[in-house]
Amino acid sequence: MSPDLERLVRLQQLDTTIEEARRTIAAHPQRLAEADARLREANERVESARQRLKEANDARRALEKEAAVFQARVTKYKDQLFEVKTNREYQALQHEIATAQSELSAVEEKELERMLEADQLTIEIKQAEAALAARQKEIEAEKAACTREVAETERALTGATAARAELFTQLEPRLVALYDQVAKARKGIAICTATRDGLCSVCHVRLRPHVFQQVRQNDAIIQCESCHRILYYAPPPPAAADTAATPAP
Ligand SMILES: [Zn+2]
């Protein structure tokens, strides 16, 4: 491959590395925010279960007070039974007692429901707390990995940027200008391979046979006629060549 073409290929690799590094670094705050959001979610599940337990307990205490009122009423009426003079009064009191008793039973039943609910919620809280603890560990590890990755990426970025500047000193200004112009117009990809069957590997346009022939020589700057990217040819690796075709003698 001609030195110019080699440098352009290298330049493209560096630019791709730089672009990916910038994207990774730019995505870092978002990734941290997402991890925090998942932690908050687990935390909210614990808080919500705790809140529901508090409500169930408050409701149960209110029902206990209500039950005490009915219980007192039943006791009072039962005491009064000893003081009544007529059968009619006695029956009226019996009726009051039955009513208070059934109200008491209804309240006690609700109390029991709240107690069962509280038991269930206590289990739920334990599970949510365990899930939160696991999530905390997971997210700490994730954040540490993310931070390490960014530090590595920053180093790679610095290295690639320096290598790029160095490469620039070795390239003719007209080639740098051509590269920049195509890269700007083509989403950062200024140089690409021609496929083994003679297509531009990015825009997939078929190259004219004599153009493809020239590209295969890898010794001149040839642009795709359709997307204007600079083309080069990467021969298939030997292993692939062995299985694909019998090598020429
Ligand atoms: Zn093309």
C-alpha cells in the first residue's frame, strides 16, 4: 500500500477512535444518572412498602379504639340488664346488646384484616430492603466500572489526538484537505474499503472494473464515484482465502 494511503487509513482509524471516545465520555453523565434512577426506584419500593405498613398500623389502631367503644357499650348494656324492671325494657336492652355486639364483630374482623395486611407488608419490606441492598452493590460496581472506562477512554483519546497531530505532519496538505472535505460531507467516514466483489463497502455502489482494478493496487488516491470516499483494498486474511478459493500458485 502506498504510504499516503496507509496514513489516510490510519487517520481514519484515529478519527473513529476519537469519535467513539468522545461519545463514550459524553454518555457518561447519562449512564450515571440512569444508575441513580434505578437506585431511586429500589429505594422508593422500600419507602412505599413502609408507608403502607404505617397506614395499615394506623388504621388498625383506629379500629382498636372503635372496638373499645363498642366493647364498652356491650358491657354497659349487660350491666343494665340487672337493673331493668319490665320484660319490654329487658328485650330492648337485649336488642341493643346484639347490635353493639355485631358492630364489635365487624370492627374486629377489619382489625384482623389489617393485621394480616401488616404481616404481608413486613415481608414485602424485607424483600424490598434486600433488593435495595443488592441494587446498591450492583450500581456501585457499575459506577466504578463506568468511571474506569471513562478514564481509559480519556487516555485513548489523548493518545489518538496526539497520533493524529503527528500524522498530519506526514501528510500532504492537499490530502488532508481532501480527507477533511469528504469526512465532513460523509459523517466522518472519508476512507473505506472496496469489497472483494468490487463494491464501495459503505455506499455499496459497484465500481467500474478498471476503477476496481486500480483500487486493488492500493497505490493511488481513488475516490468512489458515488460517495466520493477514498477507496482502498484490504485483501482477505489468509485463513479466509484458503477456505474461499485455492490460492494461485
Ligand atoms: Zn461509495
